[in-house]
Amino acid sequence: MRKNKVIFPILFIIMIFIVSLTGCNNNETTNEDTKSKIVQELDYLDTQMISISNKLNNISLQNYTITSEEVSLEEESSSGSSGGESSGGEASSQGGESGEQQEKSSSQSQSDSETEKSNITTTKIEPETVLESDENDIDWGSIKNEIETINEAWGIVLLDLSSLNADNNDVLSFSNTLDDCILSIKDENKVDALTNIAKLYSFIPKFEREISATNSNQNIKQVKSYIINAYSFVEKDDWTSIETNMSECEKTFNSIINDMEYIKDKEYKVNRTYVLIKELQNSLTYKDKKLFYVKYKNLMESINTL
């Protein structure tokens, strides 16, 4: 009897231990799934914010755009002329027609000679160049649509971040900055919109740190944040702030270069991006907006491949 009394508590403890381990594993799996989901959501916000930022200066990261145009073709029918000749010949041979017959013949001839119309669609490939773009001809309608899309997506991201105990102050600050973005875009204030979108983007690397995303993800988002912040100062001609942000950008990018595990399959792309960072920095001595935008476009195209 004593043996049974001893064995039962031991078995009970073992069962509780197994159940608790299973519960821990399930929680860890759930957290990893949520983390992966948030990383994808932050990537989406990244794409949308950069798109808005670029549209504020009519910059496209694509080198070409494909446009379609409908063209109307007109072909003249040959039946009209032959019908006219036969009517004329017939009239001569009969020595004249009655007024009613002549009217019918004229109407038939006009109908036969009407032009035949057909429409075809043509496609053109047009280059997207920074130097020829009009940075003041802003498509505010498209930008307003995109900021509303971000606002809708944020409601979902906010809940996911809260489930992983992200900093509530950062979550609230993001919401407030998003409101500032919406208002500046509503008012079509380009300078404020650029400033606010850069502030909004700066929360992405913060959130990635808070959910313990991979170091490479965190560093790439931080590099982008410095670049977008520098980009926002161009409209203000604040070249000192631009230089400061690009200097911080280079420092952070060095962390990516030193991550040997990450760059082993991306060495060429990483080296190319670093060269483009240096090129942009070197161009700052000219303090020329268009030159900055050309270098910026090349750099952002490269860093998006990492």
C-alpha cells in the first residue's frame, strides 16, 4: 500500500511537468508565428511609406513605365466608288431617272463610301528619369489613398505588437505621428508630409528591435530610416542634417558588412550598396537636389535587393 501511495504522486507530478512543457512549446510556437507575421506587416508598411515619400518628389524606383493608348484607325470603303460609277452609267443609259430613284441612288452611294473605323491598343515603354521629372507636379490623390491604406493596416499591426508586449509609448507615438501624416497630406503640405513620413518610418526599426527580429532586418530598416530622414531634409535645403544622417547610415551599414553569416550569399549586393552610400555622401558637396535624388534612387533600388 505504501508503494502505491508513493508512486501515484510521482506519476502525477511527471504528468503535470509534461503538460507544462507542452504548453510552453505551444506558447513559443505562437510567439514565433506572431513575430513572423509582424515582420511581414512591417515590411508592408515599409513599402507603402517609401512609396509615399518617393511620390512627393515624383521619383519612381522603376527605370521604365509601360503605358497603353487606344488609337482609332479609319479605312475608306472601295464599294462606294464602284457603286457611284454603276449608278451614273445606268442613269446615262436610261436617259435619266425619276427624282425618287436618284435620291435612293445618292443615299446608297453615300452609305457605301462611309469610312470604316476600328480601334487598336498600342503599348509604349517610357523611361522614368529623375532629371526630367517635375517634383512639384504631385499626385496627391494617389498619396491620400496610400496614407489611408497605411491607417487601415496599422489597426491590425497595433494589436499584433501589443500581443508581443511592444513598448506602449512607441505604439502611441506611432499613432500620433500617423495622424500628423494624414493631416499634412490632407492639406497637401509637401514639406510637412516629407518630415512626418520620415518620423513615421523611424518607428519600424524600433518595433523590429522590440519584437527581437533578426539583426539583419533591424539594421537594414535602420539604414533605410537614416536615408529617408536625409531625403526629407533636401526639401528644406538642410545639408548639415543630410550629412549627419548619411554618416549614421554608413555606421549602421558597417554592422551589416560585419555580419558574415548574413552576407555570405549577398556579398556582391552588400558591397554595391555600400559603394552607392559613399557615392551619395560624396555628392553632398554639390548641394544639388536633383543630383541627390539621382543618387538616392540608385541607393534605394540597391538596398531593396538585400
